[in-house]
Amino acid sequence: MESRSFPVPDGLAGVRVDAGLAKLLGFSRNFAAEVIEAGGVSLDGSSVDKSDKLRAGSWLEVNWQSKSPLEIVPIPVPDLTIVHDDDDIVVINKPAGVAAHPSVGWTGPTVVGALAAAGFRISTSGAAERAGVVHRLDAGTSGLMVVAKSEHAYTELKRAFHDREVEKIYHAVVQGHPDPLAGTIDAPIGRHPRAEWKFAVTSDGKHSITHYETLEAFPYASLLEIHLETGRTHQIRVHMAAQRHPCVGDSMYGADPTLSARLGLDRQWLHAVQLGFSHPATGEWVSFTAPYAPELQHALDVLAD
């Protein structure tokens, strides 16, 4: 059992307890919530809920049991395609149903596990279970990911993603027809106030910008090209749902189940189609593309009929 106690700094006054713990102790929001729900947090001697607000100068006590590192299980993923491979990086086309790395509650295959099963040696920088991972795609999203193989590549790519020097282009099929047909969504994204695993446009969320352009309009849906200026969790899904144009097949964010069934989709129609960045070893700009997953192409064919 580990414990810490300290006064709440002025800069965290009014911040939710779970968010404050994440900032103060480096916890994930989910782990902070688990510690709070287990009764491991008190403020001036009183127990708290995760949504309670911190008060400057109040005495915060935290007791928690550290988790053992998550294990990387080498599980082959036949549909995972190697797009590019060299001494520093490996670029993959990830199928849906595969998470980027192990996490609490996820029992399916992962990118790092698939690469381990295929004999790839990747960077050991970062958390052990996230070795080499410099950015993520949702498990239900397919497309391009780059994974660092060398320590230098990990450092350079993490910096490039942080400084928004990476070109990330997605294609999405959304319900209806956005108006205007091309535009920018500038709306902050934070945790959903009533659903633990969802995100939403919230007044206190993180700055988030999505640029979109309609490529093709169908009777009930539109194919969009999307450029991300920021990279928040579920950003495209949240922003499009907030415009009342959720990604087709995205049941978490309000997609029409009848349309999803007609198109044969049990996942969001969202694909990371292009990824560009300065190569960490040479500094040369490199760009990669990935074809649609078969189920996405089938849905497009049905819409076009």
C-alpha cells in the first residue's frame, strides 16, 4: 500500500478530485476513479466522490495499491498489415478490433502484442505495456499507426505528435449531410459527465480542432475527409456526433442501428487513411496511405447502389 498526503495547491482549486489526482500523482483518470471509489481518498478527513471539487489549502490524503505492470501477450493478428519497416519505425495498417496496447479491462489483441508475435523488436521507452507506441487509434477504428523501434525514434516521434508536426488524415462516413459541406469544428472535448467511457463537448474540456470536407454525398450519409489539428480521445467521433452527424456504425455516439445493420457494420466507419511525418532518423518527410478495410468498402458499395 502506498500513501501520500499534502495540501491542495492553489492551481487545482475547483478541479474535480479524479482530475486533480491525475495531475498530482500521474494517475490515469480511470485509476484515480478506482482509488476514490475504494475509499482511498479524503479531503480534510472526509471521504470524497470523484466528481467533488478540490479546495485550495485543504489537506488531501491518498492511499492506493499499486498495480502490477500490464502484460504484453504476443497474439498474432493476421489482418494487421506491415506498410513500412526499417531500423527505426514500423508503420502498420491496423484492423478494427485491435487495441494499441494492453489496458485494464481489455482482453483482445493489441498492436504491440501482434508485433511481438511477428518477431518485431520495438522501443522500450515509455510505460512497459506501451512500448514503442507514440499515438493510438481506437480499437474500433482501422488504419495507419507508426510504432517506434529505436529509442531515438520514440523520442522524436513523441515530440512531433506533441508539437502537431504530424499530418493525420482520416476518412469517415457520417449520417446525413453536414452543412456546410466543408468546415472546421472548434469545440473543447472532455469526459462525458454521465458516462465513464465516453467523451463529449464540454465547457471545461481540452482545446480540440477538426477540419472536414465532404468527398461524396449518398442518400443517407456522407463520406468525409478529416484533418486533425489536435488529437483528443474519440475526437472525430465526438465532434461529428455533436453536429448530429455521428459516424455510421458508432453505437456509442448515437448512430442509427437500422442504417448500421443495412450496411453490415458493427463498428464506426472511421479509417486513418494517410499519415505523414519527418522520419526520425533522416529528417526526410515520409507519407503513407492505407486502403479501406473490407467491411468499410462493403458499406460504401451498399450506399452507392
